Amino acid sequence: MSDRLIELRNIKKSYGRVFAIGGVNLHVDRGEVVGLIGDNGAGKSTLIKILAGAVRPSAGEIHVSGKLVSGWSPTKSRAAGIETVFQDRALAVQQTIVRNIFMGREITTALGLIDVRKERSEASRLMREIGFTSKVFTPDSIVGQLSGGERQGIAIARAIYNQAELIILDEPTTALSLTETEKVFRFVRSVRQSGRSILFIGHNIHHVYGIADRFVVLDRGQIAFAASRAEVTSAEQLIAVMERIAQPTGPGPIVDIAARRGAA
Amino acid sequence: MAEVTSEVEAGYPERPFLIRFISNNRAPIGTLGVLVVMMAIFFVGNPAVFSDWRIYNAVLTTLPVALFLVVPLVFIVTVGEIDLSFPAVMGFSCWIFAMVVQAGVDPLIGMLAGVASGMVLGAAIGAIVVYGGLSSLVATLGMNYLIRGAILIATSGKSIALVQLRSSTAYQVFASSIGGFPAQMLWASLFVALAVILFNRHKFGARVKAVGDNPDSAAQMGITTKRIRVYTFVFMGLGAALAGIFSTMINFTWWPTAGDAYLLPSLAAVFVGGTPTWGGIGTIFGGAIGAVIVSFIQVGIVSAGLDGFYVQFFNGLIIILALIGHRWNQIRYR
């Protein structure tokens, strides 16, 4: 499978006798937006950390482009093209867009002097690539002037510059307004169009439904539900599934959960 | 992508250079305005004195010492720290310089020794603050007392006269008068110019600003934030050493209290110049102008015919007015 970017096989992570992740199979293909949904404590952040290499799984295999990678680490994660945009976006708001995109990775000429022209044209290209359409802002604009959605866009642009194949967006629409959320969606679609993949993590099922090609619901460290976009007809249906997972004894589910457990 | 218009695809429009320049340099331009207004008032107050070159020559003789201190202080404040120990570091490194010269060694070697001692001391102070996780305000205050105390103990408070400096190459190159213009001013200007490049065009300056702006983000982006903060203290040590050495060369004497008088005026110059207290942004050029303002207040007040008692009052007035001006001029983004 040439379009398979990364695949987790039976990943487990235990802290002492407690399983944070209890056997997860998850894959992301190229050019795909995967929506990962789950309540607090479902194991989302542990899964992100495992993908980023920050946490070592207790068991399981990680395959990159179909090949098993041993000794998974932050370096190997980065080499595989995985970049995480954390919830706080890690931007320096008093600096320009250019400075944020190249933070810690300045393009320099002799003696460590910054190649201003090259950085500016690269930033301009990246802003266009992610569909940054506001004409008010230039690469020299201060990030503090941007809206929350646009700041998220800059964080995504920075991830792309770092040669990301898979961008993990951790709760990218939390605390954003409707129009700002729409901006983030636009950035995500542009990234998908360029053949890159996104793992979109969120609480808000409406947001995830609006953007993902495939949905994965994590519950108490296991995949409780997985479906492609074609199989889910509305956000309400996803919400019903979530409610069913939270309350297995409640009214009957619309989608048969048991049949899909662990089948991501 | 329907939203991507041809205008955007053509690239982002750049505003005219002049407008961009003014907008990007609001703080230093404002400071320059303060200086111009202040000088105009002085000039009106006493045209005879202020149209004479000698008064400017007097300021330009001592201004370099302040510039060597203010410029690295801007780096320190921008990275989110503060340093109150630079007067003692200044006193210590020119003490090393004075002892080397007194021992009959070439003053050029003495300068190297002094600068090296300043940088080592700066590194030590920075390491204590950064790796010790201490408040730089309190820790450097303590270091200032500690180092000054050590100097006083070691020298029993005695000064060192260095008349032999006058005939040395070092003096000719660094502190003599070139066509009626103090040579030290040329060196200080060069220092300021290099610092402007380091601050605005070098990756070190970019990282200093990133660390001061959001240390967590900087660390996430792979910047070694602690090392950057220590480096700013090393740079402060370099500046303090140069300030001390130049001051000693100008006066042909080393005093055990050398540097003490520079603490508050230098800090004032940084903030009058338009560098905010919260870190992340700063201006070297503004700081230099701030140093000029602070240096001219004293000379100006007395020359304008006012009593010397007015100096502190006007010092305070300028600081407060400049701060209010910058507050209005600079938005703090969060």
C-alpha cells in the first residue's frame, strides 16, 4: 500500500497496571484527514505523544510507508514527517509571521545573518499554500494582530515548512469563533489538497464532522468506533454513537458499535 | 480553491518602504523626537552655550561608556531578564585591566584580559541566574554587592593611578582625540552598529526575542532557551568590561567604585529608549538615543542656567514622560 503514511498496530501503553492505551490499530493515508474524537481521559493525548515519539509504547508496532520502524523516538517521528501543532500553538505573538515560521530554524547566510529576502518569499509561498487569503497581512505582520484561526494557520504553515507529511492538530478549534473555525478548516483543506495528511483531534463533534474524511472514536484507551465519511450521514449520528459509547446500556445505537470495535 | 484570488497568488503586497520603516521603528523614532525637543528647549534656554561645540564634545567624551552598558542591557531586558550587577562587573574588569597595566604589560593585553574577565564573570552570573532558576532582579542585585564587596576588600578601597596610559598605543587608538572628535565615540558607534545588526539581522537576536516573547514556544521549536539567556549575560559582561576599560583610559585612574554611578542612568536609558519591560521586543538604536538623552540632561540643565539641584527632577520627568509616550505608541500583543 503505497498511500499508507503511518500505521499503528496493536499499540499498548500502560502506566503500572493501568492501561492508557490498550491495543490500538490506527492508520493515516496520504492526503487524508482523520478525525480523532474522544472524551477527556480517552487516551487522545497519550496517542499523540506516542506518535510524536515523546512516549514509548509498551507494546505494538509502528509502520511508516509500510515499513516497520524499530526504536520509535522523537527523532524518528520527525524523520517520518510527523509534526504536532499543540493546542497553545506555540507562537511568539509579538514577532512577525516570518519570525514565527522560522523560529529556531532561521535561514541564514554567512556568519549566521538572516537571509531576509529568502525567508520572506518562503513565508509568502507557505501562506499561499495553506490558503491564507487575508490581504491585510503580509509575512511582516505581527502575529498578535491575527485572529485565532489565522494564528492556527501560521502554526500549520510552520509545520509544513518543517517538511511535515502528517500534521497532528491538537484541538485546533477550541476557543475559536465560527468564522475562525471556518478559517482553520480552509487551511486544513488546502493542506490535504497538497497531498499531506492531518490527524484532527477534537472535542467538538460538529467541527470534526465538518472536516474529516474518516472518523475514529477513542474510548478508555481503545478504538470504540471507526467509519469513513460515506458511512456517517450526519454529525447527529456521530453524537448518537458517542452517547452510546458513553452509556452502553442506553437506547439502541444507529450504527452497530460492537462490530466495529478495534477495526480502524 | 475558489477563495485564493489572483491578487494573493501574485504575492503579498509590500507597503512603501518609508511607511514600513516608520511603523517598525515607532519607539526609537519617538525617542529621537524626545531628544530633539529636549535639545531645542536647551538651545532656547541658552543659545550661546549650545551653539558651542565644546559642550557636545564634553558629552561625547563620556557618552561611550554609557553606550557600552545600555546596548547589552537591551538584549538582557528583551530576553526577559534584568541585570543589576553590571556596575560591579564593570568595576571588576577594569580593575583587572588596571592591574595588568600597572604591572608594566602593554595596555592592549590588559584590554584583552579585562574583556575576558568581564565575559567570564557575565557567564558565571548568567549561569547562576538561569540554571539556578533564580530571580535575575534579586540574584544580580546580590552579585553586584558581592563583587563590589570583594573588590573593596582586596584593594582596601585604594584607587590606581595609570599615567603611563597616555603614551600607550591603546590610548592613541581608543581614547585620543581625532581631529577634535573623541576616538572612543567612534568605537562606541561601531559597537552600537554591530549590535543593531546582531539584534535585527542575526539569528541570535531573533532567538533572544523569541525567548523573551514566549520561552515555552521557543523551547518547543528547538531553541536552547537557557543557553540564549546565559549568552545575553556574557554579552553584558563584554559591554561592562569595555565600558570600564574606556572609562579608566579616559580618566587615567581606576577607582574601586568604578561603575557604581552608571546603574540607574543606564537602566533608565534602556526604558526611555523604548524597550518595554515585558520582554520579546526591544530597540538598540532607541537605547542608544536614550543614553544620549540621559547624558545630556545633566549637562543641559546646568548649562541652561538652572541650579544643579534641578538635574534629578528633570531626569525623573523625562523618564516618566518617555514611558507614557511609549505606552501610547506600543501595543502589547498577547
